Amino acid sequence: MAACASGRGQAAAQVPAAVGAGAEPRAPGESSPAEQPSLLSVVRCALVLLGALPWCIALARSRAPLGELGAALDRVFAPLCHRMPERSLTLDGVVMPLCSRCAGIFAGFAAGAAIARPRLAITAWRPILIALAALMAVDVATQDLGLRPVWHASRLATGVAFGYAASAAFLAQIARRPL
């Protein structure tokens, strides 16, 4: 590097970037606070993985002989859902570990965490969540009262919409809280 007329260019080039301008020196391999993942990023990744899990389990069980491990992974969802076969989706011949509505909620969690738009205050999300929960309740009632047959499209759609809104609202709340 060529020095400028004052000779300061050469001296500035010799100062390590991590030490200049009031920055504290760091050990090799240590990341700065700006480089560390935020709580919001960690929660978003966790929600995406959690939301994809029932879908991935069903696909993995259809592709590979997972045996007892596959059955154990499938049983993880037993306390969360009724798992009635006639209300569950089948992926490549394997019944999902959740009914289609719950599978939609999980997919909505993943989509809401991945996209997280629009970014609204929790007070704006509340009426949206209430409306989506009411829509889901109407879907449940019309089906359980025998007014219409089990229709996976409506179960999945109401689940995805509610899961998306719940995930996006949860992330909005985390983003507004100071650490």
C-alpha cells in the first residue's frame, strides 16, 4: 500500500481492523455480538423445523425402513391430535402422524416463521387470530354435525391460516421485547 503524503496511510494499514476505533480485541474464532444469532432468528428456525417435522417424518417413513425409530417419531404427536385415519393425509402411502387440520397448523407455523409478514403489533394479530380460530371452529362444527363430509382441503386450509397467523404473531411479540 502506498503511503499518502503525510505518511499516515502506512501506519493505519498496520493496525488490525478488530482493534481500531475503540473496538475491543477478540480471541480468534470469537464472534462479535452483531455476528451472533438473535433470539428471533433462533426461534424462527426452531418454528420452521417444528412445523416441517410431521411432514418430514411421514416422507421419511415412506422412503426408508425406519422401523421402531419411525414408530417412535410418529408417537411423539399422539398427545397433540386425535389422529383418526379418515381425517389424516397420506403421503406416499404413509398416514401422517397428525390429522390434516393439525398438519396444516404445523405447516402454517413453518410458513409463518419463514415468511413472518405482515409485521403487525400483537394487538393487530389478536382479532385476526380470533377470526381464524372461529373459522376453524365453524369448519369443525359443520363436519362433526354431519352437514358435510370430511374435506381435507378445508381442514388443511384453516389449519395453515391459523398456524401462519399464530407463528407470525408470536414472532412479532418476540421482536418487540428487549433482551
